[in-house]
Amino acid sequence: MAPSLSLFVYTLLVVGTAVAIILLSHFLGKRPLTDEKTIPYECGMDPLDTRKHRFSIKYYIVALLFVIFDVEIVFIYLWAISVRDMGLFGLLEMFIFVGILLVAFVYAWIKGGLTWES
Amino acid sequence: MNFIAPNVNIISVMPEILLLLSGTALLFFRNCAGQGKAIPGIASAAIILQGLMIPTLWGNNIAGFNSLIVRDNFSILFQTMVGATALLAVAFSHYYLKQRKVSEGEYYALILYAVVGMNVMIAGRDLLVIFLGMEILSLSLYVLVGFFRDINESMEATVKYFLLGAFSSALFLLGIAFFFGALGATGIDNVTTAIEQSGFNIMLLMMAAALLCTGLGFKIASVPFHMWAPDTYEGAPISVASLLSVAPKIAAFAVLLRIVLAVSPATSQVTSYTIIAMAVASMIIGNITALRQTGLIRMLAYSGIAQVGFMLIGLLSPEQEGGPALMFYLSMYILMNMGAFGVAIVFSMVEGKRLLINDLSGIAAHRPFLSLAMSIFMISLAGIPPTAGFFAKFYIFKTAIEAGYLWIVVVAVIMTVVSLYYYFRVIMVMYMSEASDKLSTVSGDVTVIAVLLGVLAFATILFGIMPGSIIGIISKALAFM
Amino acid sequence: MIVNIIGELLKIIIIFSVIMGIVAYMTLMERRFLGFFQLRLGPNRVGPGGLLQPIADGIKLLFKEDMTVLHARSFYFILAPIISFVAVLLCFAVIPFSGTMYITDLSVAVLYLMAISSAGVYGVLLGGWSSNNKYSTLGAYRAAAQMISYEIPMALALAGVLILSGSMSLVDIVNAQKGLWYIVMQPVGFLIFFIAVSAETNRTPFDFLECENELVAGYQTEYSSMKFGMFYMAEYAHILLASCLITVFFLGGWNGPVLPALVWFFAKVFAVFFLFVWIRATYPRLRYDQLMAFSWKFLLPLAFLNLMISAVLVVALH
């Protein structure tokens, strides 16, 4: 069987199992007896506000940095498996590439993008 | 597995590497005491150095990165123009930022990065490389426009510019996709070979040309892609607006010229219809809207849109005289538009708010030289002899008539007459109105900026009288066409 | 032909069932081990030595009240545990348990692993966000930031392995370790990978996902019944996956003398799993800012250094 076909069958199996479990518990499980049970938990009190939370800008910065580095890792992987064949040229190229990235990294560090307490 | 190293030829991008390195060094400068002059000093030194490097490549057609980047004379000339603009913008910025006491390192670094982006756009021979340059330029400008985060107008300007800019970039990218679909490659030179073998899909190529024009039309702020320009120019720091109103246009026109030259033999009349529509609409809407403006920067923004309309006429006959005429117009546009923005910066130093045309009333009595310079720039923008603006317009109209577009020239001349009203109103307000106290006391050290403005004004008149030397250089640069 | 296909299908089903079985009994193992570490017995009442405990848990969860919180975004609320569960289990498709016992041998297996496993963040994030609960949302933000932060050092540590193996196929990587395990050649890479992977699986000392004394139970607060059960299974499947990955990348996979390949493989996997439990029983939780700083300011530069030095050495010795 082709590798992609086995993968496909396995994916079907996993997704099917997941959905089956959810459905099974849906039909087997009891319904909540009272409406109060479905109120979001907040240490026993009625919730004070809705889900319109604000969140710290730090999470956003982390996500941005993550995108930069994650995309770069895709390049690094391709380079890593062929670095033997590329020899010195590949090494230099990657040093330049990583060097540029590290400059950005150091800049983010200096600017406090990696620090959590303000 | 055999690995073949690509032909990089690092010399071909030396100027850009220099700019990148010095820009990156600037990022780490803090605005401590004593560094106030060092940062713009480094920035200008970098631009001057790369400006000196670029002409040494003159005539050599140095290619790098498997000919993705080619430094022919055409790109060298455009890059020199960009460098000159950026240098002026750095000088203006120094005076503008000094009043506002902000951290400067990032500001100048972004200007240098923008220059890198424009250089790549101009020298790129592949649409993807051009797109890369365009994005480097745009991202730097988005940040620069919103550099003063605590000013609401600035934030509004940058959000508008960013959203519309991102959208136009996407259209440009889609254009590249269509281009690839038509030709199976993204190199601009591929069109020529494809025409010879007549192996391409004409509809796809026309779609590509239209979408690419949209993306670039946004960068040059031509109607119907101009809506961002007035708000952005007005909200941005004026020093950034001066850069924004000139430099990206130069780069985008270089790309447009290349694309039109390559595509127009294949798509017959369609490209020229598009350009005619853009040119006429820009001239009419730009000039007529400018009549009603009260803000100086807003008026200059609409005047810039109108000027783009005049420049687009040069694209109608690119392989004949149109190309040189367009380049001459652009180089003169640097002088007069940067000059006008420079004067606006000097005046804005006192008045923190939006600068109105009426704020200039009676300024001539207090600031005779600045007023004289402003008058020269206005006269030149209006296109009245003996200034450079006149000859630029004359040259471009001449090429259009020779190419058989008489009616467009008639429209252009009428619109020039319309433009006299708002350009002359500035002069009239400065000389004829009662003096208001608002701007009577321009403070601060304005020596360098005054000298620069003097040089610009002098050059505006000089090249109006003797345009021959510039045209000589330009025709040499375009000799390959 | 037909026999072949049936054989392949059987193999897929067997591998899937074995994984599910191991995951179920890993919960029991962990509870019993933790019990011993804390000088108590752990669950030992259901069946001999508590062996039927996971089954009893499963049945209990199935019959629990199936609640959806008031004003929750119910579609995402149900989708989140499915994403978590599927994202982890799909990763097992490329794990070679022995020279022949694997579902598929992709040539880009490492990329596949990174892509699929990082989709698990969506499960956590959607689960917390759709719950309409402060603690859940806070926990989800924290957990997502933590997981993406540690993914980068993890991926960079793997790049060191890729330099040595020259292939992204896991079978090739294991075969390349016939002589020398990569833990010997990449000790720093192993440490980085181990730390990062424990953060990815949200194990103590990185269990900010739950953080029960600050955030009740993090993103799982509002989940009950089998939806909670699926998060729970996904968590343990993730630990099993982490143990398998460490075995494959650094401990030579199924390679070993005398004993059959499968025995070697699972012996190594359970050794690594025991290490995870040991660490959980030993270390307290970090502070959140320390956790983020550790990833960005220490692990990431270290991983870059490790990568570059490995590359230089490989090129120099080649």
C-alpha cells in the first residue's frame, strides 16, 4: 500500500474514533439537571463579566517572534539534511542567514520583547 | 547528489549590504546625549557612500544571483535618484525630529531599509525579486508613517496606509501568479522570448499586466488607487511624507517602465488604454480636488497625484522619447517636491498642528528667502518657464504629441492651467496677505536646511534653463532600449 | 495484492489499539509510580493491583453529565478536544516501532511531526477560549505561549540530529544510529530536546496548562465527561509520543543486541516515561516569567550554538 494511503486510512481511523467517543458520551451521558450547573465556574460565585477579556500584549509579541523563528526553522531543516553536500558554501550561507536572525533576536531582547515583568 | 552553488556575485549588491549593515548598526544606537548628530550623520554617510558606489558600476551591467539582479545603467540612474531623495529626507528628518526629542536610531534605520527595498525593486529583473523589494520598502514605510505612536492622526494614517498597502501588495502578487501562468516564468525578460516563440496565453498576460499596474499604481498614488495619499501624507511626520511622496514613485516608475516595455508589444493596445485611463483620471481628479484644499500638505498630496498623471503620459511611448522624458520629469520632481516639503518642515517646526495654507499669510515679510524658495518650487510645479518643471512638462507633452496622443496633451494643458490657481494661491498668501503672527518667529537652527533649500531652488531654475546635461545622461542610460 | 492490503490494514489497527492501550495504562502507571514516590499505594482496588482502573475510569467518564457551559461557543467547545486528540495520535503514524512495524515511512517525517504536533496548540487555545471562563482563557493563553515558545528550541535541537542523519525519514534516522546513539554525539541537543519536549507536553515543572492552585484547572476547567477524557488521553498520548521521539532521535530506536527490536524499543520508551514521572514527582512548578525567559533567553541561543557547532564539525570531518 502506498505510504499516503496508509496515512489516509490511519487518519480516518483516528478522526473516526475521536468523533465516536464524543457521540458515545453524548448519548450515554446524562443531561445536566439544572441550569445553574452550566454557569461558568468562578469559585462558586456568579461570573463577574463575560468573556471579553483583555490579554497582555506580551502574548502577541511571543506569537510574532514564534512565527519568525518557526518559518526560519523550515529553511534550516532543508539546509540541515544537505549540509554535507553543500560543504563550505552551505555553511557560510547559513551563518549569514542565522546571523541576520540573531541580530533581530538581540534587538528584540534589548527592546524588552522577551521580558515578562515590566 | 551534485550540488551547484548559485552564481551570487556579491559585488552586485555591495551598496545594499552597506546600507543594511549601517541600518542595523543604527538600530542599536540609543538616543543618549552627544549622539544627537551622530545618528543622522551615519545615515547620511551610508547613503552617500552607496551613492558613490553605484556609479562605479556604470556601464558594466553587473549581474548577481543568477541574473535576478542586474545593475544596468537604467537602474543605476534610478537608484541615484532614490539615493538623492533619501539623503534630502534624512537632512529634513534631522530638523524635524530634533524638535520632538524622540529616539532616532530606528527612524533612520528604517529609511535606510526603505532605500534597500527601492534599490532591489529597481535592479530586480524578476517579478518575485521586485515584490521582495516592494515589501521591504512598504514595511519600512508603514512603520515610519506611524512613528509617533502618541499622535492619533499618525496612527490613523499608518493604519490606512498599511491596510490599503497590504491589499495592493496582494494584488501585485496575484499579478505575478497570472504572469507565471501566462509564461511559465517570473522573469521580466521572459516576455520577449515568449513573444518570439508566440507561446503564451494573451488573456492571462493582460490580467497580469492589469494586476501589476494596480499594485504599482498604489505605490505611485495614481487615481483610482490614490485614496490613501492625502490622509497618509498629512498624518505622517512631514519628513516621512516628503520621502513618501517622491522616493517610492521613482522606484515604482522604474518597475512600471520595465514592465510596460516588456509587455506592451504582446498586449497591443490594452496596456496603453490602462495607462491613458490612469493618467487622465489622475490629472483631472488630482488637480480639481487640490483646488479645494486648505491644508498645505493635503494640497501637496493632491498636487502629487496630479503630477503622477503627467508622468504617466511618458509611459505611452516608452520605447521612443517617453522613457527619457519620464525620467527627466522624475528627477525634476525630486527637486521641486522635496523643496516644497522642506519649506513645509521649516514652518511646521513652530506650529505643531496641521499646517494650513493660510498660516503662511504674510510670511514673506519675515522670511524672504524661504518665501522666495517656496515660490520657485510652486512655479516649477505649476510648470511655468524658466523653471525645471516647465521643461519637464514640455518634454513629456512633446513625446506624447509625437506618439499621436494629441487629445491627452490637450487635457493635460487644460489641467496645468487649472493647477495654476492652487499653486499661485500659496505665493499669493505669502506675499499679498496681511501678516499673521503665527509663523513670524521661526525658531531653531535652520542653517543647513536653508542651504539645502537654496541649492534645490537654484537647481530648479538651472535645469529649467539648461536641461541638456541631465537629458544627455538619461539618454545614455536608456541607450540599451 | 488483497492479502497485502488486508495485512497493512491489520497493522494499522493493531498499532492504533496498542497505542490506545498503552495510553490507558500509562495513566495507571503514573498514578501508581507517583503513589510510591509519595510513600502511598496509589489506586490498587479495581482488579488485581488496580489493573482494571483505566477501564473503570473510562466507563465512568462515558456516563458522566455531558455539559456545555452557558454561552460557550459550542462548536469550538466540542471541536477542541477532538483537535487535541487527533493532533497527537496522528503523529504516531510515522513512528517506527521496529524495522517493519510502522504505519508509514514518510521521507519528510520530521516536518510532518512538527506540523501535526503543533496543531495541538489549537486544541488548547480553542478549548480555553470557547469555555467562556476566565480561568480557562487565561490558562489557554499561557499554555499556548508556552507551547509555541518551547517548540522553537525543540525544532532547532532536532536540526542537529538531521545534520548527522542527512535524512528526515525516521527509519533512516534510527538506522543511522546502529553504531552510536545520537545522545552521544548530540548531548546538548538531547538535553534541549528533553526539556523542550517536557514543556510541550505540559509536564511538571512546566504544567502551566493546569496550574491548579492559580487557574483551577486551566483550559480544562469547564470540561466534563468524555470531552475531558479526550483531553486527558491526548495528554498521555503526548507523553508517550515524547518518549517515542526521544527514543527514536537520541536513544537509537529499536537498535540493541540479543533481544527483539520491539522489546528494545518499548524498554527505552518506558525508561524515558519513568524519567518523566520521576521529574514530575521531584520538581516544583516554575514561575511563568522564568519559564518564558528560560526558553527565549537560554534554550534558544544554546540551540543555535549547538546547531552551528554541529554543522561546522560535520562539514570539517566530512
